[in-house]
Amino acid sequence: MSDAKNKTKIEFIKNARTIFMDKGISEAYMDDIAIASGKTRRTIYRYFNTKEDLAYEVLIEVLKEWNDYQLKLNDTLEGDGLIQLKNFLYGLVFYMKTRIPLMTFLAEFDYYFNDSNTSSIDSEILKRFESIIHVSDDIIGNLLTKGVDDHSIVLKKSKQMIVATISNILWGFGQRIAVRGKSLTTESNLDPIDLLFCQIDMYIDYLENEV
């Protein structure tokens, strides 16, 4: 792809991201994105077969940023495995807390592309998506291993089970807070972000080797 075409593609993804986060995926149209990019509807379809393909491209960009943050955070960690795991998870909560519109988009993305959605996503796009989705799991898994090695962590379940539990529940609850944060505050009379920190503290208590 030429530099000019690549620049146009990037511009479409950038404007799609803004529109998806403002209007939601369901209420966004390819015409909206084309107009915001100063292009025609016909032009946008030269780059993306469907709105769903474009939504995945936006997700990939979001995940790249998320992964960059996680890798940089991981490089700053100090202490034993348990302390590093706690501080890493706290850092993830901070990221979520300061990016509510992004978390809202991710929540809608999961709803839009549910198990009954048969939308056909371009295989090349799916391949790129699948190549970057495991950074969180890999880092958490490595920190658990470090903790086991330095005797700060004891695994009472398989590492795979613990990694999947922490990653999915933390991520899912972060999305729920983005969508229903005010309602959760009213229902519990607590800051929902504090609930995330409490959840992490419970993981740490569970994993701590007290011997």
C-alpha cells in the first residue's frame, strides 16, 4: 500500500474511533466516517468491506495502546512477584479509570460482537487481532511464575485458571463501571473504582504465601 493510501486508511480508522465512541457502533454509519474524513462512501469501501471490519481495526489500535502501557508499566515494577502483581493490576485500574469513553466502547464492542453475531470479519484483520490479545495474560502469568519462584505466591489453582479469572473479571468489571458507574455508586453507596481495588486486594490475599 502506498504512503498516500496508508495515510487515508489511518485517517478513516482515526475518525471511526471518534464516531464509534461518540455514537456507538450500532448508531454509526459508514457515511458518517467518510464525511468526517472528507471522503466519499465509495472511497471508504475501497479500504474496508464492512463497518464491522472497521470496528475491529479500531479495536486493534486501542489494544496496541493498551499493550504499550502494560509493557511500560511492567518494566517499572519492583519487589517480589506478589508486590509486582499487585502494582501491575493497580496500574490497569488507573488506566481504565482515566479512559472511561474507551472502556465504554469496549463494552459495546463485546455486546455488538456477541456469540450470536455472525458478522464475517476479514481473516487478515482477525489474525492481527488474535496476535495482540494475550499481552495482559502473558504479563500476569509471568508475574505469577516470578512469585512462585521467589516464594511470595502460592498457586491454589492452575496458573491458567488464575490468569483467566483475574484478566476476564477485572476487564469485564471495568467495562461495567464505564457503562453503569453512577448506578453502581447509587446501589452500593461506594465508589465502583474502589470495588476494583478491593477485588485486586482479594486476589493478592488469596495468592500470598503465608509460610
